[in-house]
Amino acid sequence: MDSNKSMPQSEDSTFIPMTSSTSGTGRQVRNDVYYYTNQIVNIVMIGNPENGKWVLVDAGMPQSGEEIVSAAAKRFGKGNKPTAILLTHGHFDHVGSLVHLINEWNIPVYAHPMEFNFMTGQQNYPELDTSVEGGLLAKISGFHPKKPVDIERVLHVLPEDGSVPELPYWKWLHTPGHSPGHVSFYREGDRTLISGDAFITVKQDSFYKVLVQKSEVQGPPRYLTTDWEFAWESVKKLEELKPKLVIPGHGSAMEGEELREGLKNLAKDFDKIAIPEPGKFVAEKR
């Protein structure tokens, strides 16, 4: 990587006027796992502050780079950059400040190869589905960036064997549906799951529930999920892991009986709980 060459931000990157009651706060859920809520989305910092080495999962909302750098400095010390950024997927609310962070830290980024076209400037994600119930983010679709990021010079493929760079006790799982190359990260030793948007713990198409962060296991955000059959299979795959703790892309971390029963019900009744009707990405239900 050329550390002297600044990467240009997409020209339509702009602040998105969305927030929640937990925005700007962080929570340690394991000794080495901490998540920070940036407006309505979570980023995850994995690493023990005592030894200083850490990895960032996802890159937050647009125009939030300085906020994320500041949050990382409070956790790990000023100037202590992560060794890598791992991406669950490339939707705008998960890569919004990615270019800023790359320019700040000059570190590698890892993602599933099926997301690469959306991260190398070659392809746009589909437009948000404004027809779904609520359609919270869809209703302000004029604000969100439509052009893909181009981070080709720092982008790397997640290893085929399921291992996670810089995190020897973690593995990644392909959990498509919300996007083609969506992945989740899992540590079997303590059954900690970073689900991204494969499933979340807030009803994302309800403005009130997002604002107050009302916890409930829900399917992926409806307005950007393009393959509901794959999405259902992904939820089943994650439920089979029987995670003890989940840090979702949206909503609060959840554990215990609430997570166990909520995820079990979602896997069983995904068509009733998660799949919208109508919806432009909805195929015939099972």
C-alpha cells in the first residue's frame, strides 16, 4: 500500500440525518469485544486494550470518520490503529467512513469476494425498497450515497478456510441474503457472534423502535435485503450455532434466553416475522 497516496471519497458521500438513543456510546460485552453505536449502526472493536492490538469490524455511517477514530483512541489509546478492518458487507451504513479510516490508518480491509464489485467502483447495490412496511431508511433514500466505494488498493479476500486475519480464535461464515457476500464472525470458545445484518435486534423499519433501540430479534433490514430465501437460510445457519451473545449491525447486544428464544422463533417463522409483503425483492414464499 502506498501510505502517501490519499484515497478519494465517493463524491455523493453525505451526512445522513438518522440517530438513536445509544448513538455515541460504547459497551464492552467481552474483555476483548467492544461495540460502539454510530448513529444507528454498530461497529465492533476486537482486542484487549491491555496489549493494544485490535481489529475493527465495519466502518459506520458517512461523515463519521473522526468520531470513529476518537472512539478507538478512547478504547486503545491515541495513535493505536487497528491491524485490519473486517467488513460484514458493503452497504453504505457499514462502509460510510471506510475511506476516511483507510486514509487515517493505511491498513488492509478484508471482505467476501462477492462484495468486491461494490467496493471497487464497478457496481451499485440495488436501490432501497421504498415499498416495504415502514421503510424507515427508504423514505430518506435521497440522502444516502448511491455510488460504490473504490478501495481496491487495500481490499483483500477473506481466507477460503474460514479463518479470520489477525483473529486466530474466530471464523467467518458466509451469510448471504441481505447482500450477496454478507458474512458474520463467530468465536466458538465463548459462542460470541457478530451477525452484521444477517439478523438484527431492533425493528429497523420502525422509526420509534430505532430511536429508543427497543430490543427484539428481527430479520435483516427489509429495505435493502435482496434475496429472502438466502436470508432465511443464513438465519437458520446462525441459529444452529446456539450463540450465547450477539452483537448485531443494528440494535443492542443480546444474550441469554431472550436471544435463544428470539433466534429460534425467527429461524422457524422467518416468513411471518421477517419477509415483507409487499416488497420488490420478495419471491414466492415457502
